[in-house]
Amino acid sequence: MATPFLPYPRSAMAESAKPAQAPRRVPWRLIWRIVLLLIGGVSLYLLAPKLIEIFTSWPKLKTLEPWWVGLAVVFEAMSFVSLWEVERIALRASSWFAVGTAQLTSNAAGSVIPGGGATAGAFGYRMLVQAGIPPGDVASGLTATMLGTTAMVFALPLLALPAILGGVAAPRGLVETAYIGVGGFVLVAALGAAAFLWDRPLLLAGRAARWVLRHTPKRDKAADLPERLLRQRDRIKSAFGERWHLALAGVVGKVGFDYLALVCCLAAVGARPDPALVLLAYVAGSLLALIPVTPGGLGFVEAGLTGMLALAGVSAEQALVGTLAYRLVAFWLPLPVGGIAYLLFRHRYGAGGDSSVSTASP
């Protein structure tokens, strides 16, 4: 049998039959993490003298009054529980287990991996979706919780203003913290009110973000960004609904109990400064913790809070040991607890997820 005529060599036909190779994508996520690691390393290097001074004070923790330390742990636990209640309302979920374990795990992840809140949010999102909560509710619920707690931190200086106006002498650094807090609260409150009352501000913000994302590898996900923002805003409004007062109490409890833990740690070293000045020092430390350069604000919070407590009238040694005790309760202790929470979560939901988490519309 004659071989049919082939217009091209077999080798050329074989090459043409191979699927075209997709262009290699730039690993932007890996590059971003490397950049964060470098920035975090440089920051820790610059803060090393202060960190060494603080961490070499570990032996002095033996001088703490155990009663006050135990009370600080209780207040910090109540702070976490208050946050879980806010998330349950925002997520429209009834499971304390799913929300609590996801929050503890994401908090631990955000405290050891560069990226701060973004890293914690990514971990929490994946776990809550795996637990069976709708992705749209998770995205809007976590966003609402983050905005609420941040706004509450900014609002705290308003509580210290009456004492300052009444005659409490506040050093310049703490007064500037009060101004930053009040200004930040007014800005967040104004933006939040505009987003909830009118559609146009969200649409404009979504269009601006879409224009920026069109110049990044995420361009395909930005086509309906303005509409998605509106849908998430509506989910947030629907989630809180008539339970807004419980959500507000949870936000206040989350920040308030954390502040009381700091007060107890200062009492454990024998310091009794003015509560209004400690509140401003706490706000400064909380704002430093929002800096996503180092995990959990490590280094920035220790150095900044120690200096602010000194301005609030705490002696240098008491400020060092009090800050160390507070960070032990609020930062280091939740890390192993987060690891245990992750194991418990995996034991119940496994690697493939479970849709057994019930959701309840308020």
C-alpha cells in the first residue's frame, strides 16, 4: 500500500500537534513574601537593642504578683470570646467551635508569618469556608469584624479626653496619640457611614480598585468588583440587623478586656499609673500592632508600648517588665493555643471540609 503524500515532514507535524505551552506566570505572591521577610528582618535588626533589653528582663517575671497575672489571663480570654461573638453575628453562624478554632488558628498564623492581618484573614477565610459557611458571608463577616475592632481602637482616646481636659497632665507623645485616635475614628466613622448609607461611594471605590487591579495579575478577578462590594455591604447590614447592639458590645469587650489585661500586668509589677494615660499608651501599642512589617507587630509593639508607658508615669523597669508580661499574655500564650485549635479543627472537619456548620440569619 502506497504511503499517502504528506505536505510537511512528520517531525514538523508532531511539533505542531503539541499543545502550546502557557506563558510562565510571575510568582508575585512569593516575591511579595520575600520582600516582607526582608523588610521584617531589617526592622528587627534596627529594633534589636530595645528587644534585647526587653527580653533579657524575663527573669524579672518571677517578681510578678500571680493574682494579677491570672486576672490578666482571664481578661484576655474574655477578649477572645467577645471577638468570637462578633464574628458569629457577622458570619451568621451558630457554631462557637468553628468560629473559635478558626480565629485562634488565624491569629496564631498572623503572629508568626509576615503579613499581619492579611495573613490571618486568609487562614481564617479558608477554615471557615471549609467548615461550611458560605464564602460570601465569610468575606463580608471578617471584613465587618476587622473594621469594627479597628474603629473601636481609634475611638478609645475619646474616653481619655475628659480626664485630660479635667486636669490630668498628659505628655506630648500621648496627646499626639489621642489626636491620631480621634482623627482616625472620625475618618473611619465617616467612611463607614457613607458606605452604608449610599451606593455611589462604594461604586467609585470599586471602580478605582478595578482600574488598579487591571495592571496586576489579578485583573481577571476585578471585572465585577464594584457590584461585589455592594453585595458584601448588603450582607454586612443583613448580618448585624437587629443584633447590632450585641455586635457593638462584643467589639467593646474585645478591646476593653484586652486593655484591662494590660492594666493587670502593670498592677502585677506594682505600677499604678493614671488609667487615662495607660489607655492612650494602649492605643499607641494597638496601632503599632497594625503595622504588617513584622508578625504581630513584634518589636514595634514592645518598643513603642514601653516608651509610651514611661510617658504615662511608669518607671523604666516597670514599663519593661509590664510590657513583657502583657505580650506574654496577649501575644505568646495564644500561639500554642492556636496550634491546638488547628488540630481540633482538623479532627472535626478533616482536610476536605464539612457543611455541618449551621448558619442563622439574625
